[in-house]
Amino acid sequence: MYQPGGGPRQPEMDFEKIMGNIQDGIGKLSQRFGGGGIGLAIILVIGLIIVIWAASGIYTINPGEQAALRRFGSVQGNPETQQGLHWWWPGPIGKKDVVLTSETRRLELGFRSGDNVADTPAPLEAEMISGDLNIVDVQMVVQYDIKNLTDYLFNVSDPGEVDRGLAPGFPDGRTLKDASEAALRLVIGQRTIDDVLTARREEVQASTKQRLQTILDSYEAGINVTNVQLQDVKAPEEVRDAFDDVLRARQERDTRINQARAYENDIIPRASGNAERIKREAEAFAQARVARAQGEAQGFISVLEEYNQSKLSQDVTRQRLYLEAMEEILPGISKIIVSPDAESVLVLGGSDGVVPLPLGPSAP
């Protein structure tokens, strides 16, 4: 395990000093070989080897990449992030690790996907026990990237994952898989199977992501968990039919509840509107009846005052009231009133009023 060094990285290369050392070495070699052609050829070969060795230290950082630099096995400062051409000591003095850190990587738990083939279940990873002691099969996908290249490369000694094609030495092998499985099992074990299957899947995902990130940070793995997604959550095959029946019953219950609430939201406003309308109509009817009664009472008082003035007025008033009452009792019917001592007949014709008809020989 490599531990990152502190402080700023030392200068990569002092070319003036190197060229001076090369010139001094060439001069000494020339003197040793007598300055002949063989000595010059040896010097040129050695110089060419040195140039090739130095040129091998040139490297490129592309967008989204970082480079961790080591010299004699010790990490030098923070990773290089600036894009473009760089130089660092070639081996065996130095070593550089250029890694694409911005790439979103993927871990599959409970299954393995393939190109143009169906997913392969991994039951040992998928089977878990919920908080109400039910067995549930959970398939999950973890998406992550690298947030600290030095921690990612040198802080965790991981055995790797052969079935995922991950070489030993990086924490997104067995370390990430075991941490993801542990976080998911802990969250599932604190919730009922109903929460996991239907009601609180998003809450399960968020809690698993948070716990997984906490575990990885405690390892100083340099991994940032960007998303946790439950792919498929279902009951074991042996009891799946019963669970499907329960699930369908719950869905039907929710549908009925939603329909009842929709009916409630429709009928209550309409009933309230009808009640308000009936109330307004009743109030208007009451006001009209009161006004009519008051008018009739006032008219009766006026008639009573006129009635009490004289005997003639009383007779006329009684006759008029009688006729008005008969007109209301027998509307639309022709009425003939015959006085015992009268020589004419009074015909009441509704809106025509009272029409006298003569009796006797002079009658038409």
C-alpha cells in the first residue's frame, strides 16, 4: 500500500543541470577512450539511450483524466489534472498512473448483464431478509466515479473481481461489491417487505446510497457514489404467486380508494352547490311570502277601515270580498249570481269583471 506524500510536487526536470552532467560525462569518457572514433561512438550510443529514456517520460492528459505521479515508489503531491503534454521521470526512477476519473462506472448486484443476452441472476447476492422476516430478491445497480485518484489507487488492497473483469488492487472490485451488499442488506433489514416491494423504494435507494458512501469514505477508497437504483425487487420463486396476488389486491384497493376520492371530490362540491341554491331559493321564497303576507295584511287593514266607516260601505265591501273570493276559488269558470229580488243577473267572467244581464221580458 502506498501512502500519498504531502506538500507540493518537486520540479519535474532541471534540463540545464542534466545537460551539464551529460557534457561532463562525455568529456570524461572521451578522455578515458583516448578521444578516438570508438570512444565517440560509445558516447553517442550512450547519449541516444539517455535521450530515448528521457523521452519515454512524456505523457498526455486527456479531458476527464488525472495522473498520479510516483518517484521511487512514493507518491509526489496531488494528482496532475491539467490537460496536455507532461513529463515525469521514467522507470525505474518514476512511474505515472493516468486514469479516466470522470467516467461513470457501474456495479451490478444480484445479477450480471451481458451484450444481447438475458441477465444472469446471482441469487447469493440477491436474497435478503426484510425487517418483518420475509425473504426478498433484490437486484441493484450502483453508479460511481473517482473523486480522489490517490486514495483510489493506493489506499485499498483489493483482490479484484474476475467475473466483472476487474484486476486486483482497485477498490471497485470486491471492496465495492461487499460494501454495496452490506449497505443494502442493512437497509432492507430495517424495513418491511411492503416498503421494499412498493411503498418506499425511493427511500430504500436513498438510504442505501448514503450508507454505502459512508462505508467507502471510512475506507478512504476515493470513490463517489452518484446513484443507487433498484432494478428488480420480487419475492422468491416458491411464494411468488401468493405475493403477486397480494400485490394485485393492494393495487385494486388503491384503485378503489382513488375512485372513491374522485367521486367524493366530485359529489361534495355539487351537493354543496345544490344545498346553497336550495337555501337561497328558500330564503327568497320566505321573503316573498312575508312580503305578500304583509301586503295582504295591509290591504285587509285598509278594507277594514273602509268597512267600519258606514253601513253602505260594509254592504259593498262584503259583496266585493265575496266576489273576489269566489273568483279565486273558481278561476276560469263562468259564474252567474242571481239575487232573489233583482231584475238582472251578474255574470263574473274572470278578467272581464262583473257584467250585469237584465232579466224578464226585456232580456235578450
